[in-house]
Amino acid sequence: MNRVLELVLAVTIVGATLAFGGVQPLTYTLMEFAVFLAVLLLLWRQTRQGEIALRLPLWPVLFVLWALLQLVPLPSFVIGWISPARLLDPSLSGLAPSQWVWTALSIYPHDSVVALAKFLAYLGAFLLAAYLFDSQKRKSTLLRTLILLGCFEAVYGIVQYLTGWQKIFTYTKQFDLEEATGTYINRNHFAGLLGLIVPFVLALAFYSLQRGDRRRQGGGSEQASRGNSSSSFQSLFYFFLAVVLMVGLVFSRSRGGILALLFSLIFMAFLAQLKVRRKAWMVGIFVVLLAMIGYGLWIGLDPVLARFEQMAEPGYLQQEGRIAMWKDALRLVRDHPLVGTGLGTFGTGFRHYQTGLVNLYVDHAHNDYLEFAADTGLVGVALLFLPILYLCLRMIISFLTDPRRYRPAVTLGCIGSTLGMLIHSATDFNLQIPANALIFAVVLGIGYKAACVERRGERQAGGSSTGRQRETRGLEGDMR
């Protein structure tokens, strides 16, 4: 059953990604159906076994309850007490003080229900990933799927960039006609996808390097020599894949995506150096960056560099549409600070505050933090992002203190992927793209299982001989 559930989740990720990132209603509806069905199958099997063992942390439940509160009909006088700006709605502003009606905090409940269904699907993916990932097996279908998917998208994007064949399968692109976008419409979301996957490729290279070091320390037998050669080949292979992925990301010309990835890689290299204190890892990262830059220079990085040079032009900040959008979004947050306008209602609520691009419908803030703050208020954005930051901290501590090899490597990949997405979210809306949000939820689920659930289980079993034997077997397996 676990194998079937893992395949269902993997196919769902691939399908949503290839279908323009899952942004169309039919696509994300099918995504939700697949995830909900997989969760129900898991619960049904565990119910028949007499025990439900899904370890759900409290923080996503609190966020769901907060979003549900926005949908509950309340008397208008209560609405006015919680969110005075909500009563400025034309349908409510004409009420006399003695009159009151029942209404929701969300300014458009339909969109809030749609957004909540998506979030529940992401939560289901988080649960499935946390349940299915097992560091003892050292072979994760989910991780393999992400890496293969990332390589396909990167190669697809490189072909688009180098040949000018700007199509997504049979669809002719209308935007970003000089950039790599893979199967995405927007180059920034393509960059966000690759930024989620590159850290795992480098993390597996880190694991292969550690295995090679261990075998070299084990002696000079013929078997050890063959194992060392295999580990070296695997490391080089993963580094090569990382170069391909990073070149694809660079050709997206997404400044936010490139900077987010560079920062996350630097942080990963710093953590790895703290843990192993070997120069090989730093040299490997340096070689990968040089290879990426060298290959890019060989085939032409001028259009990419031109994107960054624009930032030095006079008046750039005034011309940058994001700046004006963020200012308007801040006014929206200021008027609805506590509970927001309703999950998924940014486009509707923003109309009354929009001062730029007034001839266009702006449905996203190009900043996930501002958008969630506008939708769910400061309470909602705190319930969503503060626990993610705490989980990231737990993953860092687990990576530095975990005596094994494979599990810390996976944890390192989760750290880099999470950090890159959190940085990129400050300039774009990747978390509003179903495929990227789904993958991010899977990454968090794997990181939660590796850094929290498995480590907690080992600590609880540490006092018993059975626990010690299990840990010894795990350590021996990691050393092989």
C-alpha cells in the first residue's frame, strides 16, 4: 500500500507540474482529488489495522481553523468589532446602527473555499510525505521523482532558451518569449521549481562524498576500492545534474530565483562544512558554480546579466511594478490587520487599493508574505510562516547533530529547498502556484519526518536495548 500511495503522490506532482504548474481549475481539482483519495486510503488501511498513526503537527490545523473562521456567518456588529473595514462593503455600509445581518469575514467566500481546498490538499501531501518517507530505506520514490522532474524541466527550458522554440508542448507561449520557462507560463515559477530541487541534488552529492570518505578510511581492500570509485562517480553525476538544473534556472532570467538559490547554496555549504569539516565539499560547490558560470558564458549570459544591470538604472525602483504593488498591498493589510479579507481573496480586495496597472486585474501581490497577510491578517501569516521557520531551525539542529549519513543529507536538501523558497517568496508568489506549493509541502513533510519524527522516536527508544540495536543497524547501513 505504501508503494501505491507514494506512486500516487509522485504522479500527482508530475501531472500538476507538466500541466502549466497546475494553475487551471481542472488541473488543481484533479490534484486535490488525488491527494484526498490517497489520504483516505491511508486512513482506511490504518483504521482496519486498529491504529491511526498520522503525526499531524498542530500549526497547520490552527491555520485551517483560522481560515474556516473567515467563512463562518457572524452578526454584522461582531464583524464590525473584529474587522471594521469589512463593514465598508457596499452591501453592509448602508445598515443603520440598530440593524445587523449575518455575513462572513471573507469578502468573497467562494474564493476562500477554493483556496482552503487547495491548502487542505497541500496539508494532505505534507502528511503523506511525512508518513511515507523512511530514511532507513535510502531509496525514496518522491526524491527520485523530484530530481527527474527537475532535470526534465531544466533541459526543456534550456532548449527553449537556446533554440527560440517557445512552446509548452503544443501551446505557443504568449509571455516570457526570450526566457526559459519549461512547462510553466511564468519564468519566476519555473525558477521556483528548480530552486526547490537543486538542493536535493547537491545533498545527494554530499552523501556520496561522505560514503567515499568512509570507504577510504575503511582500508585498501579491492571491495573498498570499487565502492570508492562508485561513490566518486555518483558524486560527479549529481554535480553534473546540479549544473544542468542551475543553468536552466539561470536561463529563466529570474533575478529573485537566482539570488534565492545562491543564498541557499551558500548556507548549505556553510552547514556542511560545520558538520564534516572537509574541504572536498566546499571545493565541489565551487566547481559546480564555476561550471555553471563557464557554460553560461560559453553560450551567452548577456541577456541574463542585462536583467541585473537594469537595477542600477536611474528611476528603476519607481518603474518596477512590484514596488507600487507592495505599497498598495500594505494599505490593504493596514485596513484589515487582524483577520484579512479572506483566504484567496487578494485579487478582489486589492481592486479598491490598486493605484498602478489600473487597466489590469492584479490577482497576486508578487510577495507571498504580503498576500497571505492581506488574505488572513497578521495572525494568519504568523500561524503559517512562523512554524515553517521553526521547522527549518529544527532541521538545521538535526542535521548538525545526526550521527547518520543519509538522513542528514536529505535534511540538508530540505533546509536548502525551504530556505530558497522562503527567500524567493519575498519577490514572487510561488506558493500560489499549485504545483510549487504541493512540492514545497512535500519537502516540509520529508523534513518534518527526518528531523522531528524519526529523531524523537530514536530518543524515546534510546534507553532500551531494542532501540540501541535499531540505531546500530541504522548507523551500519548508513556507513555502507
